[in-house]
Amino acid sequence: MALPDRTQQVIQTYAAFIHGVATACAQPQLTPQLQPMLAQAEQQGWGKLVAALRLIIAGRRDSGIYAELDDDERIIVEAILRGIQDPATLPDPAQTADPNAAAPGLAAMIQASTNGDAAALSALANMAEQMVKAGGDMAKLGGGLRRLVHGERDVNVLTRGMSSKGRDLMAKLVAELEKNQT
């Protein structure tokens, strides 16, 4: 089954987390090792997701688990549930998300937001919030999305304090936006 690019990006971004939770569900003796990861996620503002994951760990699998979750959290939960059913579907936690795949999708959302698409702006705001919660370069990228919507294209301004990987992703994103302008 081929997943949409955005879904695949979310899954790959949180691969280690997804893998850890699904594995602990299959091997309950690993649950104590999972607790620090859940506590950290909760501290980063993912309280609703952690509550849903605790239900899954306890054995619950019904659709009520999704009630309070946003789109990215639902994607994570669905990946975990698929992984519990079929471990072959679990993402490789050693593989990182592909920034080349993220840039075109983000650029399209930014462009749609710039053109007044309320749904795209809402989705982008939600994505930025999740990025900020993730910390590091993702937080800086999430913080820069608003400036991108408002027309900022100076990569040096947008990448202050980022690692080389973060700068590379932002440069690709700006290049995509500029390509769509011509």
C-alpha cells in the first residue's frame, strides 16, 4: 500500500517513536523502557497523543482512540496500530525523513496559504505547531513557515541557528517556492 507523501513524511519523521510503541505492545516486557519516551512526548505538548498511546499499550484498539487527535497524531497512531497487526509495516527507525520529498509538499502548502486557501493555512499552522514541539531544526523550520507565507525568501535570515541539514531543507523549500513563482 502506497501512502501519500505527507503521511509517509510524518511516519518517517517519527519512525523511532512509532517503532518503539508498536514493539512494546508486542513485547510487554519492553513497556518500562517506553515510559521515558512517553514522558518526554507529554512534556513537549503531546498529552492527547500520549493518552491515546497509553490506551493502545493497555490493549485498546477501537476508533475512540482518535477522538481528540490532530492529523499528525492520527497518522502516528494508525502507523502504530498497523505495526502491531503486521510488524513488516513498521518504518525503519534508522532511516531519516527525506527532505527532498518534504520541500515540494511544504512549498505547495505555503503557496496555497499565500493565495488565501484557508484549509492550507490551517494545515500549515498545525504542522508548524508540531514542528515547534519537535525542537531543534524542526522547531526553527516551523517558526519560519509564517515568514515564508508572508514572502520572506532570504535563506540566511530563515536559517539562523540551524544545522547544515536544516539549512539544506530550508534552501530546498525556498528554491521550490521560487520555482513556483516563475
